[in-house]
Amino acid sequence: MRTTRLRLVIVAALASATLAACGSTPDHRTTAQAPHTISGTAAPSTAAVSTTSPTPSATTAATAHAGSADVLGPFGLGPLTLGMPADTALATGLFGTPTKVNAQDSCGRGLMKADSHRAVWISDKLGVASIDAYGDVATPQGLKIGMPYANLHHIYPGWDPQGITGTTEDGHSWVPVPGNPDAAYRIGVSHGKVSSITIQLNNQDCYE
């Protein structure tokens, strides 16, 4: 009987030791399935990254090239600006030496080097008083010499011809310069097409 009890005690002890050993073994499946991370490295955020460029407004698009040598307005033509002193204006090289018809004239007329039919008027008092467009030079709103009257009226609907020479579409008139309250565009139309575009100071003292 004592031998039987001893065997039972030994078996129970062995069972307890086995259970203890099993409980201390790590669960490798759980460790292998844990997410892999790099200490100190944060995942890049895409929340602040925009893939869409802002769409420019009509005003921005219209004035995007203001100040270029092929855009007349809102303040001049390339480096040549309204109100600029005569010597500084002449140094731009865009026009020739201004001449006066009479000594008492308050303004001189310098012919454009790119088109001798167009000119820059220089006032003794105001500096650059007006600048003519030529060739493909356009206003920031897109008006060019040679365009039909319909285009002019669409771009500047306030244009109302004065000094009518033929049809009701012919003549010349003035419209405000968008972005420059001190200037106006003098636009001429002949035979239904734009024949001249001039940016001028509102208080110019050279003609008309």
C-alpha cells in the first residue's frame, strides 16, 4: 500500500513539473505576427500634400504677363512705363529720339523702332504720356491691332466710337485701363477692324 502511494506522489510531481515547463515557453506564433516597426521613424503623412494646383482666377490670367514687352498695360510696355522721365524712357531702346514739330510744343514724338508707324509721346511735364501698340502687342485682356470690331466690343463693351468716319463701328474712343485708374486705352477702329491701341495718361497733354 505504501509503495502504491509513493508511486502516485512521484507521478503527481512529474505532472506538475511538466506543466510548469510548458507555461514558461514563449508563444512564437504571437511574436511572429506582431507588426514590424522602426524606432524613431514616423510614417509619412499625405494629409497636407495637395495634388491639385489652384486654378487661376480670370483676373490673374488676364494680368499674368503684365510688364512683358508684348503686353500693353496696365502701366506701360515692358520696361517702358507711363510717367517715366524722358532720359530713362529713351534708355529702354524701344523708340527713337523724340522730336517736336514746333519749339513751343509741350511734347515730343519718338517713333517705335519695331514699327515706325507707331510712337511714344513724351511730355515735358509728365514724362511718358502715351505708348502705341504695334504688331502682336496686346492688352492684358487680349486685344490686338487687326482684330474685328466684335472682338473689341466683347473685350471692352464700353467702347463707344467718336469721330465716326464710315460705319457705326468705325472711329475712336477711350476705355479705362483695368488695374490703373490713372490711364485709359485710346482705341481706333477702321473698316470694322482695330487699327490702333494706345495706352495714355488720363491727363496727357500731347494731343486732342
